[in-house]
Amino acid sequence: MITLIRPDNGSTVSLQTPTQIAFAENSRDYAAPDFDWRNLTQTTDPDCSIPAPVVFVWDGDGEAVLQISREETFDSLVRAVTAEYTAAVYNLEIGRTYFWRVICGEETSEVRCFRTEDRAPRWISIDGTTNVRDLGGWKTMDGKRIRQGLLYRGSEMDIHKEITDAGIAELRDYLGVKTDLDLRGEVVGKRFDSPLGPDVAFHLVPIGAYDAYFKETEPYPVIFNLLADEKNYPIYFHCWGGADRTGSLSCMIEALCGVCEADQDLDYELTSLSVWGKRSSQGEGWQMFVSELASLGENRQAQARAFLRRAGVTDETMDRIVKILVEE
């Protein structure tokens, strides 16, 4: 007989670690130390960007298959994991109800359910890289939210961090990434395809960070036209650390979608939990970025639209992106 032990039926499970929760909830009113976003230094601090898994425990007779579904009928599976007695499962979505059961030979256990805590961001564990999270899950000022599972931000997958086969499988097979959007100028002429494989579309579109983000406008029609086409999703976009160039672009996308300024700033600062040093919204780089934006409108959503128009991105393109990314 198979006996399900953990998680408790009907329980709520956090996908964030205590360190991640404490960072978001405590004051972050500090100035970040100086750093060169063009030449990052990896710290010796532990990588705290890895989320908490959901730990499943059962009592049964040997190897079994753990099945996880969004449907009580299990018509489709989110995960199927072969293990004995216990399994740690990463990268479930936040704020979702899941059903689970265990199958061992011809025996099938009862069905239990649990809910993941509705706390953004959705951190993502990808073996071989760091600082990965879903833009989905952040709420907009009108009570909606960015859809999960469409747009992932993170560190590079080669050179200073090298993704493993397991990490590639997670991005490709579970998260379903179709497009690799690389923002690094330093790999121009060196990188011609995605580390995820030749069937993942590779777009190398270098941009700058902070005040340098605004110095060239040519990349933004390319990037935002890419974001306006549903067939390109899910997309993984990154620079070196997933911090500065990626952080600047993330803020622009979040602002366009209507995420509040405090959450935009927090999403930028969360890089502090990875291995690329501290980031603060009070720091010089971020202050230059938001000051440049502030001259373009009364709030960041209006500012983002004004900058993108100036860069040659049409209102129609921006509206398509919002329709794709924001839940109705």
C-alpha cells in the first residue's frame, strides 16, 4: 500500500527560501558598492538565487513514479518523476493548485492537492547558471499579473557560467524555451547559436545598461518586435550576470506591462542573492537609469512607452506585447 506523507493535503507550500523572503521583506535602503557591469566579478558568497523545492514524501514498496498535474483527472502532467520514497521538485509556478499521486507497479495512491504560495518572483533553478527567474507572477497596478512561463531572465549559459545537460533539459523540455535572446556585446563574432541547441532560435542583440541603455535606440525595435510575436515564446533573455543589461530591459518590459515601481526596483535588486555582487535601487547606476526615464513622463509606464516610441517601437507593437504577457 502506498501512503502519501508530504506535502499535507490542502497545504500551501512556499517556493522561496527564508533568505529570499527576508531579502524582499526587509529594508534595502543601501547604496551598492561600485562595480563595472562590463566586467563582472563573481563573489565567493553562496548562491541564494536557487528556489525552494516542493519535497514529496511517500511510503511504498520500492521505485515509483510521482505524478504532478494541474488537473485532478491527471489528463496532462506537469511532472513525472521516478524515485523511491521522496523527490524534490523545482520550478513549479507560484499561486497554483497542484494535484499529486504516486504509482508503483499496478498500484496507484490516493490523490492529494497542495497550493504554491502566491509570492513573486518565481525563482527558477537551472543547473550550471544563476540568477534565473520568471517575469511572470509580478502583479500589475490594475490587479492583473504578468503570465508565468513566457519570459525568463537570467545569467549567461557559457563562458563565466556553463549550463549543464540537466540545465539545458530543464530550459528546453520543462520550461519549453524556444528563443535565446542574448544581450551581450562581448560575444559578437564569437557566439552564433544558442547553447540550448540549434533548434532554439538565437538572437544576439547587444544593449547597454543604466545610462548606456539610452545611448543607442537601434536594438529596441528588434527586441520588442521579437517580444510582439507569440510564436517566439517562451523566451530566455540574458546578458553576463542577468543583472544590469537584463535588469534594465526587465524594468522596461515590466513598466510597459504596468508593474508598480517598487516591484520593478525589487526585481532589479534581487540579483544581490546571486553571485554577481550587490545591487541597490539607491545605487548610482540604477539612479541614472530611472532619472533618464523620469524626464519622459509622469510614471514609468508612460516613460517606457515614450522611450520606446522615440526608439522606433510602435504603439501597436507595445500593445501586442502587453496582450501577450498580461493576464486578462
